[in-house]
Amino acid sequence: MSETESTVAERLDRLARRLEAVEDRLGALERRQTPAEPTPSREFTEAADAAVVTPEIGPLKTPSQEIVPLIGRTLMVLGGGFALRAMTESGVVPQVVGTVLGIGYALVWLMLADRAAGQQRRTSAVFHGLAATAIVYPLLWEATARFGFLSGTAGALALLVVTLIALGIAARRDLLPMAWAVALAATGTSLALGGITKMLVLFVSLILTFGLVSLVLAYRRGWLGLARFLAVVADLSVLMLTVVFLVGATERVAEVLQPVSLVVLQLALVVVYLGTYYVRALLRHAEVTVDEILQGAAALLVGLGGAIEVTHGTAVSAVPLGAVSLGLAALSYTASFAVIDRAMEKRHSFIFFTTTAMVFTLVGFGVLFEGASRAVAFAAVGLLATWIGGVRQRATLSLHGAVYVTAAAISVGLFEWVAAAFSAPQATPTPSITPAALFVIVVAGVCGWFEVATHGKTWGRFSRAPKLMMILVFTLGFGAILVTLGSTLLPASADGQVSAGALATLRTAVLALAAIALALLGRWRRLPEAAWLVYPVLAAGGLKLLLEDVRAGQALTLFISFALYGGALILSPRLARRKE
């Protein structure tokens, strides 16, 4: 061995010894920090290192390396679809056979999507689903609208079956992108086929069906975005048909829309969405969500509102609409008070479903009756609701009773009659008292006497609002009766007209007596709300005194008016403050 080689070998030997010394020192330090853990010997470490086999790591695939081949495969799949179309158009295979083969070809790729997802190849499964969607929906449109291979009904049936299969696979394997692609293609194809085949109601019904399926998927898979999208599409589609029917040319509209079918579709929109919400709330005791509240309101507005407009503008009988509305009202009230109110602590669902029940009741009686009979019906149901609310201590029913009585007053024209009695000029004849108006006034007075629950958590301080509204309706109606009857006792001129000053004094007297009477009624523990109306009545009387009495009165009539109104100003506040 040469001298140089000997020197290098010695240096390497010294370096190895120094490394061993460093390792020994590091081991000593580790033993001081963690004395409970024994330090393995060098022989054990070397044996363990020799036993470890480093796995062979293959090259990682980037997203582009995974997706680009899938895109190429999808293009080849689409090419196969075009090949079937070319064979059909050239006459190699019959048209019907080619259509069936094309649909079957798309279904095969749907099955492959299901299989790929089952093997945890989710990206591949999504591309399979997209390929099937790109094949089958254009094929159905061409087979129905362009070539006429399928009738409108057959095309709708095929579209329904294919969409349900595709959405079922997407839901089974939790493939949300595939579900979105299917929903977009299905709704677009439905609208296009509806316009081409002039079977709008049929194909919009398909969209409503897809919306129902999306609700189920939203509750099971959490696909809320998909359910929102299809709900909006269903609302807009039904609204579009309603607008076309109402504003379109009669001859052209008659070719594509039948009023009976349109009303059925509008009611179906309400039943599908609200019915689903009912089932979920009753069976699962689930709290109503903001989405459900918004969609429920939209369904009521588009469905019920549109059905009312269609039945009013055509010869279609409103009896089915009214019967369905009252049936849904009964169901909503029963579900709200018998199940939802007892099973849930939160109040959103209870308020939502009772409010929809009230809307159904108003629509039902509103379309089944007209004029005085409608007012009597509203007053009767208002009396019943207020009585049950008082007996059962349910502020919600008391509130609904006030709404029904107010609707009765509007239906009978009570507020217009009151306005005419207190503000019409002297030459205008005072309206007569109708039996329906008298019945509504009496009902308002009786309902104002019933007790209301003020301890509930649903309405809180607003629980007294129903009684306040009842007292107001009764006060206005009874005051108008006094003015109407009193005007017949006033002296009239030769042409039968009552003096304007005397009529103004009569109205002021009625307002003054009303303020005093309300103050007296407010002293009772059962009617404290009456005292709340004292100052509004006094304010109305003062305004009327300045605008009418001063302008039309004479010395005598002004003396009486100011004396009566001044006495009311003195007595009413004192009586209102006095306690039992």
C-alpha cells in the first residue's frame, strides 16, 4: 500500500471513530431526557434497518393525467352515439329500432357509471354519467320533436323513466355532479319539448315531478342546492303558463293550454311542496327551514293565486278549488294543533303551518261564496275560531278569528259604508243597513267579548291585537248604524236634504259618545283594549271638527259640536284611568 493510500485510510478510520463517539454522546443525552425508554443496541438497530424494505413508490398522477384520458373516452362514447344516429338516418336500421338502440346505449353507460362508483372510481363514474346524459336527452328531443319517432306522451314517459333511473343511480352512489347534469338536461329538454309539442302542462308536470324527487334527495343526501334549483324552475314554469293563459291571444292559448288542466297543475304545485313539508314535520318532527318557508309562500302565491285568476277569468268551476283549499285548511289546522304544537319546542313550524291553514281557509270560502254569503261565511268561521281560541286559550286561533272577521267586513263593504256614513256630503244618501253587515257587526262584538290568551310564547304582546281589532270593527260598525239611523231623524228641507251642519253635529256626537263608551268599557278587566282606542277616536273627532263642523256648521250646531267634543275630552281620559 502506498503512503497516500495509508494516510487516507487512517483519516477515514479516525472519522469513523469520531462519528461513533458523537453517536454515543447523543445516546447518553437521550437516556438522560427519557430514562424510561431503553435505548436499543447498535446490533439491534442495524438488524432492524436491514429488515426494513423500502416500498417502491410509483409516479403520482396529476389531475390532468387522470381527467384528460376520461375526456377522450367520453368523446369516443359520444362518437358511438353519433354512429348509431348515422345508421338510423341512412336507413341501415329502422328508425324505431335506432331510437331504442340509442336509449339502450345511454342506459348501458348509466349502468357502467353505477359500477364504477361501486368500485370507488368516482371520477370515472361521473364521466360515464355525463356521457349518458349527453347522449340520451338530445336523442329524446330529436326522436320526439324533429323526427316524430315518439309521440308527445311517449316522449314524456321516456324522459321520465330515463331521468328517474339516472337520478336514482346518482343518489345511490352519491354522485352530485351527475345529478346536477341530469337535472339541467331534463328540465331543459322538458321545456323544449313542451313548446314544440304544444303539451306544456304535461312536460311542466314532469318538472314538478323532478322537483318532488329532488326534495327526497335533499332530505336523504343533503342536496339542498339541487332542490332549490328545481323548486325555482317549477315555480317559474307554472307562473309562465299562468301568464301565457291570462295575457295570451285566446285562439293561440286554446291550442296549447286547457284551463282545467292548468288549474290541476297549479294545485299540484301547492300539494307537492306543502304536502312534503307536512309529511316531514309530522313523521320526523323536523323544524321547518327558511327554504321551505320561502318555497311554501311561492307555491301558495303561484299555485293558489294563479288558480284563482284562471277560475275567475274562465267558465271553470271554482268548486274543486274551494273544496281542495278547505280540505288542506282542515288538514293544516289538525296537524298544527294535534301533532306539531305538542311535539316541537320551536314555533317556526307551528306559525308556518297555521298561517298556511288560514290562507287555505280564506281562499276556500273566498272562491266558494260571493257577496253577502261570503261575508256571512267568514264571520261564522271567525266566530268559531275566536270561541275555540278563548276556551282553549290559543292566541293563534284568536288571531285567525280576527282576520276572518276583518275579511268578512271587507267582503260586505263595511269599511266603505262607515266612510260614507262619517264623511259623505249632505246631498249623498246614507247607505242602508244590510242584514249581512249587521251580522258581521254583531259577530265582531261577540268576538271582542271572548277572552284571549296572553301567556303564550308564540305571539307574546301581540296576543291582544285580535281583541283590539274586533272592538275596532264593532265600534266603527255601531257608530255607522247610529249615524244612519240618526240621519233619518234630522229635519230636512223641502227637497229632502238634511242640513249639512246638523249632519256634521250628529257625526261629532257619535264620535264623542264612542270615546266615552270605549273609556267605560276599558275599565273592565275583560276589555282593557277598548281604552286603547279612546285617543285615536278623540283625534279623529278633533280632525273632523276642524274640517267639517267649522266649515259647514252654524252657530247653534257649532255650539253643540264643541260642547259635546269638549265634554268627551274631559271625561274620556278620566274614565280611562279609573280602575275597578
